[in-house]
Amino acid sequence: MSPELYAKFMNGLFGFVAGACFAMIIGFVWGGWTTATTTQKLNDEAVLASRAAICVAQFKNAANYKVKIKEFQGTESYQRGEIIEKGGYDKMPGQEAASWGVASACVAGLEAVIKTGT
């Protein structure tokens, strides 16, 4: 291989590598690309948020909502998840057991409902 052809080849190779790196940086920073781990995390957070909303709705639709909300407010913050679990509000319709983390997310949702007064 002649020195001129070698130089052209190396310049082309470095240009290709630099362009690929530049495209990846642009894609991940500004283009919205994500890795599988990030996508799974976002998915899990969205599912938990929807389950917490269902839990709050189940709590608010209970027959004795006024009594339960007063009991909820009178309980220490670290015990509020137990009220949700004992009432079964963290179980989704059609499920026998509650998913992990729903009770604590439901507590946060109920605290926001109480704070806003809705």
C-alpha cells in the first residue's frame, strides 16, 4: 500500500469513527435515545405511578372514607403503609397479592390528596 493511499485510508477511518461517536453523543444527549436499563426504569416508574393512582382511588371510594382518612392522618408516617396494606387498597383489581412499592407510593398519593384537599 502506498503512503498516500495509507494516509487516505487512515483519514477516512478516523473520520468514520469520529462521526459515529459524534452521532452517538448527539443521539443520547439531545436525540432522546435511551439504553434498555433506562427504558425499563422509566417503565417501572410509570407502572408504579398508575398503580398508586388506582390505590388512591380505591381508598377514596371506600364506604368509610371519612373515618379512614382521619385514621390515616392520625397515624405516624412510618405506619401509614400498614393501613393501606390492611385495607387491601394496594391490591390491583383481579390480583391476589399487591406489588412491591405500591403501598408506599399510595401513601405519598394520599398525602398529596390530603394536602390539596381534593
